[in-house]
Amino acid sequence: MTTPFIDFVIACHDESRPLERAVSSLLHDADVRDRVRVTVVGHGLDAAPLRARLAGIDGDVRVVSFEDGVRSAAGPFNHGLELVDAEYCGVIGSDDFLEPGVLSQWVAHVESERPDAAIAQIRRQTQTVMPNPLVRLGRRRRLDAAKDRLFYRTAPLGLIRTARMRELGLRMIEGVRVGEDFDFGIRLWAHGGRIDFLGGMGSYVVGEDARERTTEAALTVAESFAPIERLFDGGVFESLSAPHRAALVIKLIRVSVIGNAQAIADKEPPDAEVGAIARILHRLLAVSPAALRAFNRQDRRVLDGLLNEPTAARLSADVQRSRHAGRAERWLTPDLLHSFGRESTLRRYALYFMKRERGRK
């Protein structure tokens, strides 16, 4: 068989996963089926039973076994990506799938435009399309990691030019519980060359009907911050331009720092746990001090408390007060000028509104 144009890698660690659905969705579109190969990596599983399950699916499917004894998808994904010889490649979870017609449109786009990476539009199985990345109005081609807020989507889902991936030495981080694709996605969006967004072409669907998703299990604060610590240790921040560094720091503070602070505030956490959140906040702001300006007054109440008095009592009080914030506190920054910045809440709400209104026309 000739070399495919696209090779998708699926890592499967559990025979109960809806593997047939994932594979069938990648080979659904008859007009591009002969240009796609699906590589299924059985993580700690015998390849023969998986191969038998998939035998009735029309298309190029190869099944290989991989064993590393680690409860992480990183090892099998890396193994599968090492086997790729197609021009483009992608990864997909064994619980996930593509909507019908999506791959046909993806192939047409990358074949005509030849981006180095193309970001998938994503939705959860029972929900609407996720708003991230919140790209500039009308922008789909030649995206910028800061201007188009790409770091809010670190999972490298979509299509990647294989040669570019290998040139950058991109690999999932093995031996970790979470965040194995953190470094991969960040470096791809920042250094990957031409990045396009496959918005409006149907969705990559995150399956929600599996018994359990490893990536969604409850995490401790230390586990949540481990991927960020690895970014520091791996020199990722130093490799970024100042705008990209600021954009990444803002995202990490918004999602990881504030998210964790809000999650533990009602659980009477020990001061040491609050201190761990404060330490990562200080470390992030040391990389990009001006990042704090992007946050609204509601979030600044929590952040300022962590910076000045990182105790459980202060955190609980600040989070409780922030939950009752009025519209001005939710929309505006302490310095009104920064209320209109790219990463501000007000700017994001305005962009959400304009995109929604465009979609209705």
C-alpha cells in the first residue's frame, strides 16, 4: 500500500474503550479514506484481539502493542508517532471521534494550504463547540500564539506536519500522570511555523461515555502544578518571545492558579497548600511581571491576597467575596486602561459576542 498522506495515532489502554467508533470516524469519509492510515497502539494490551475487533472497518488500520508499565498515554502516543511516515499526523483519544465529513475538509485544507499545524475545532460529546482558541475575528490562517490565544488549547489536537514535529523534537512527556502534552502543544504553537485553525469544518468530539477518563481524575495541587514546574525546568519560558511568554503566563494564572485557589477555598486547606499556589504565582510573575495587569478586579482580589497573605483564612475570605462581584468588578481591571487589553475579560466577552452575532447572519 502506498504511503498515506495522514497517519492518526490512537493510544488504547483499556479493551472496554469504544475503539471501533474512534477508528471508524477517521475512515468514514470515502473520498479521503485511501489517504489515511490509523495506527492503534495497544498500551499493555495484546494486539491480536484489538486487530480482530477492527477487522471489519474499511481502510488502512495497523495495530501494534506497547508496554512501559506507566499509567500514562504519553508512551504509546510517542511510540505511534515514531512509526509515522505520512506527511501529516495527528493523535486521538480512544474515547474520542471525528464528526462525519470533518476529515475530508481537513485534508482539503492542509493539502491546499500546507500549514505546519492545523488546530481542530473541539466539542464535548453532549455540549456545544468549545470557544478556544478564541482567535481574532475572521482569522483562521497564519495564527499567532499570543494574538490568537492559542495557549488556551495546549492539547495538540488536529493535524501536524510530521517533518516539523520531528525538527522541533516534540514528544509527549513520559512517566507523568497529567500534562504529558503540555510542552508539546506550547512549543508547537510558539515555534511550529504556520498554524491554521480548522474552525467551521466540524468537530473533534471528546467522548464522555467512557467509564473513566484518566485525564479527568481528581488531582492534588502539587499534581496540578507539576506540568508548570516542568516548563520552568525545561527552559520553555526562556525559549519564548516576550509577547508569547506573557500570553502563556496569563493563561496559566487564569486557569491553574485561580482555578486551584477557587477549588480548595471551601475545603479548609492547610496554609502550606495555599502557600504552594502562592509560590507558583510568584514564579510565574517573575517570568512576566506585567501579566497581572490583564486580570479583572474580581480575580485580582484573589491574586493580591495570594501575593500578600497566602493563608487559608485570607484565601477563603477573598474567594467568597469574589463570588459576589458585580459586573464592573468582573469586567474591569484595577487600571481601566488595561480593561481593553487582548487578554482582558471585557475584550474576551466582546469577542464572544461578535463571533456569536456573526454566526447568526
